[in-house]
Amino acid sequence: MSTARKQPLEEQKFKIGLFSLNASGGIAMTRVPERWRAEWDDIADVARLADRAGLDFLLPLQRWRGYGGETDPRGWCMETMTLAAALSGITEKISLFATVQVSIVHPSWAARAIATLDQASHGRAGLNVVCGWNAKDFAMFGRNDVGADRRYDQGEEWIQIFSRLIRGEAPFDFEGEFFQVRGAHCSPICVRQEGPALMSAAFTPAGRSFAAKHCDLLFTTISSIENGKRHVEQLKAESSRVDRAIEVCTPVHVVCRETTSEAEEYYARFATTFADIDAVNSYIDENSNAGKPALAAAMKLQRKRIAGGFGSLGVIGSPQAVADQLIELQAAGFSGVSISFVDFKSELPLFLSDVLPKLERAGLR
């Protein structure tokens, strides 16, 4: 069996990865002409740059339908397991996540696929487990919603089967409400006996309990750094009750320019003046229809943040201001961030050259 390299996820005090390279728009809902197109050659160039710079992970999202509007954000979305496999051949150190939706992807297939990816990448595979519901996505696969109050019950069965397979257990049967398998077995298994790093981006209390019990990383959206600090304390306390130590991260959309005024001006341009309003409304409606009315109501008050980064925290300013905000997030207890830009290819170099060294001098890297 191949010898695993030590993952960047295990090395860094404060982890930094790129989010949504694989989807059109990234996490912005904007009509500006420079918006991210997610074409393969650009994805490959950015992945190589991130790998050489020592960033920690690439985290994709998985959508099968976009959000409409003028630009149809995420309408173009490269499948994540296939993409991670392709990236494993052109990168050397960076961790590569795939994303699975438990109502669509069977755990027996997912275990074999992620083990294959882990072998090919010498232990760099990770898996984002999604139990949520997007009606248009799931209709493509003929799947029915089990209900907002049952989605994590389904996820529990999925993760039990997947975990047993990925550990290389002898062939076993499983009889559940949502999944039934006979003689389930996986070979090869992952390079590491414990399997890949697992993450969740659950939002509801049930989802966060699921993450605390089963996952290594939880990505949670926050409204402010102070609000995020309370989330971290609650999540770590819940994790400790099941004898685990989950790491809490948050997605952020970054606008970094030479001066803070330039950054704020550009933020207003792409997230307000050129916001794709119809796509924003579609996103809010989808969350309301998916059994999240409280979240949808809150979103209506944060349209700029949704257009800017699907409701994630905006980190806006000069290189020093961006670094200072990331340092604040680390001080609030976050273990890392997934970052996105309007245009990864043109904006990431400034972050790497002017922000990353400041984080290193502050002891975060």
C-alpha cells in the first residue's frame, strides 16, 4: 500500500482552502463580465497555484441545476469526485475534497470512489457529506424528500455503511429504513486506516449534531465574527459530549485590493450594482421550500451578502485589513476558512503574495 504524505489539513494552525472552483459564479451571484466561469483550464491553473503556495484544501460544491436569473449561478458545475480525481494528477500536496448528497449517491459507490481517489492522491482525499435537499437537483434523480426532520436520520444510515466499508470490514449486510445492502465490501480502502477527512456544512441543530458525531470539520456560515465565536463554543461543547474534537471553519468571500476603499468600491459594484437579483430571489425561495423558512426570512435582509457570497461572511479590504479579519476569526476559535473570489485567477495572486505572509508572521501558518 502507498505511503501517505502528511496532509496539509494536519499541519496548519489555521487552514485555508478554496471553495467552489468547480461551479460557475463561484459563490457570487453577479452579472459582472469577469465573474468566474469554472472552465477546466482556469480551474487547473488556480489549483496548481494554490498547491504551490501551500494552501490546504480544495472544496467543491455539488449542484445539478443552477439558480436561474441572468447568469444562472452554479448552472455549470463540474461533478466533484471526477474533478478531484483529475486534480490529483496535477497537484502534489493540497487536500482534495469531493462532495456527495446522501439521497443521490449510494454509500457503497461513494466508499469505492473515495478510496480510489485517496490511493491515486497518496492520502489526500476528503469527503463533504451533504444531507440537505434541493428540489430541482433531486428531481433529476427521481428522489423524494424524506422530510426536513428525517434527513439526518437518513444521513446516519448512510455514514454507518460508508464508515464500515471505508475501514475494510469483511462483507456485511445492513437493513435500515433508508438503505439496505447485502455482502457490502470495499477494496481498495483508503491509505489511512481511519479513512478520509469528513466534513459537513450543516446548518440546523440536527445537522450540527450529525457533524459533531461523525465529522472532522464543520463549515458553518456566520453573520459576524462575534456571532461566530458563540457558534464555535457551542459546537465544540457538543462535540466533546460525544468524545470528539471537531474543528469549526467558515466560508468567506474575499475582496482584496491595494486599499480598503478600492475593495469596498468593487464589492458594491459586483454585489449591489451588478447583483443577479433574480438568482438571489431563487436562492431564497429554494431555502424556504426546503424546510428552512427562518433561514429564508433572514436571507431577505442580507441580499448583498447573498449576491456577494451566498450569505457567507465578507472579508473586504486591503491586504492588511483582510489579514486582520482572518486573524480575528482564528482568535474567535475558528480552525480555518474556505475562501472564494469573483475571479479566482486574477484575485488569488494578491492574496497569496500580500495576505499569506502576514498570516505567517502572525503565527497562523
